Amino acid sequence: MAVILDHLDVALGARAYPIVLVDGLPGEIAAQLVRERIPGATRALLVTDSNVGPLYAEGVRDALAAAGLAVAVVELPAGEATKDLQTIATVLDAALAHGLLRGDVLVALGGGVVGDITGFAAAVLHRGVDFVQIPTSLLAQVDSAVGGKTGVNHARGKNLIGAFWQPRAVVSSATVLRTLDPREVRCGLAEALKHALIADAALLDTVLAEAAALRALDPDATARLVRACCGIKAAVVAADERDHGQRALLNFGHTFGHAFELLLGYGALTHGEAVGLGMVLAARLSERLGVAPAGLEERVRAALDALGLASDPDADGLPDLAALVDAARGDKKADASGVRFVVLEDVGVAALRRLSWDEVAQRLASPAPERP
């Protein structure tokens, strides 16, 4: 059986759940948690994708079956383009064909796309069934598998259709990260950088000091990073599960990040690459609003460079500012008059500012303010 490296809880009262970090394949510990936390389950639907399934689905399926569950597997095409309502119908059809009832369980084995799809399907199947997350990408382990935001994309924007639906457990395996493409590793590091920028200046120092080790998925450095990011996310979710205030800070970089994804087509950039560019623009806006110290944008760009991520949102081939602002108007936190924008007052100190779209556009287009 895999070795448990660490454990922490998302404190949501009766709906609290564990995040378990393991070294080794995750199937047996995931099956054990299903039995402990969902004792009445008799059937499971394992949802995975065409990248992860051939590597790890058999082991997880066999572990669930050994725990006494009748298991069916649905394998989805890999990639962000899969994240739509048609795929939700595919998962629901598979669940109903397998005979899943309200007391049964869905298991997500994959990255953020698989986790979002599985969680949303679980939220609407029989008006809500349990699900367990087994995140296999670094991005999912440091961010998307924790917190219960589930959903799919729409032609008008990213994640516009979904539900808050918390998992019953999260099992993050260091072993499965070793098969990740380097680009996907960098994608996860972008979300980890986001956590550091909004909440923990010391974590930023650690990420920069260990950038080479993290890019190489050094086991110790990676485990520390996942633990730190999960701790930040768990605390924010426990304080503001439904995104009425503090949780919105986790969207740093995402307003324009989602706009890049929408305009370029889902999959042209990874989510982390798009968010990285969005963080640069958010840092620029923070400076030009006068709320952040001079040089913040350069610090963000330097951190992205150290992690091997694109850091120039003005590069040739990317949408211009007017197009980005227009696309960002469809953001979930926007309305006709403006948006709750996440700015930085300094590294590790984030805040929400209510801004009109005209102000966002004007500030970003203006020169940086002179400092005394």
C-alpha cells in the first residue's frame, strides 16, 4: 500500500473531509477512504481520461472492486475541450446505466478537467451523490481538487455552468505526478505561484529557491508545495465556502486568464499558462491603481520566468487589451457595470476592488505612475 506522507482536513463541520498526500499508487487508500466515509456505497463509477486511464485506471478499479464495490469505468477524451455539458451527459448516462443510486459514489481520476466534470455530475445525479477526488496533475493537487467548485465551460466563458459540491475525500499521489508532461508541471506551478502571491510571501521565496527542483518534480520539494497550497486553500474554503468574500481572492489572475483561454480557444494555452499571463496583468493593474509597490509586476514576471512560464501578456499573437477586457466582461464575478477584481497590495497581501470596466481598461492602458 502507498505510504501516507501528510494529511490535513478541510474544516466544514459535518461535511469536513481529508486531503491525504501519499507516496505510491493511490488506489488502495482511495478505496479505504470510500469504505470509511461512504459505507453504504455498493457501486462506483470511475471517471478518467484518455491520458490517465491507460496508466492508472486499472489499479484504482481493482482496489475499489477489492473493497466490495461494483465498478464501471468511463474514459473521456483528454483536454479542456471535453469540459462541456455534452460530456456531463456522457458521465450521467454511464452512471445510470451502471445502476448508481444516491448512496453510491463517483471517483474522479485525472486532472482538473476530470475533477470538475465528475464533481458536477455527482452534484446533479439523483440531486447529489458522493464523490472522491484522485487528482493526477500538479494543478489539481495544489488547487482545483480542493474546495468543491465544479462545472463546465460554455461558449460565452469558462466555468459558467456548475455547482458547489464538496468531495468526501481527496487522495493526492506523488507517484502519479512522475508521468506528467513538463508543460503540465509548469501549469501546476502557476497555480502554486498564485497561492504564494495572494497569501504567503515566504512561500514565494521557497518556490523561487526550489524552482529547479519543483520543475523536476523533486519528491520532497513537491510534497512541501502541495501541502502548503492545500493548507492555504483549505483555510480559505473553510472561511468562505460559497465564494461571498475571501474565497474570491483565489481568483487572482483568473479574470484575464479566463479571457485568454476564451479568445484563443480552450487548449491553446494550458489553464496555468493563461492564469500566469492574467497574474501579470493583475499585478500591472495593482501598480497603476497605486495600491501596490513599484516593481510588483516585474517580480511576478520574474517568478514566472523562473518556473518556465510565459510572462509577457503583450506578446505577438496574444489578444490585445481591448479584446481581453471585452471577453472578461463575461467573468462570473462581473456584471454590466464592472467586476470584483483581485489586486495585490504586496506579495502575500491580496484585496478585492470593485472596478468599472472603463477604469480597468484605462488604468492598464496608462503609463505606470511616478513614485516619489
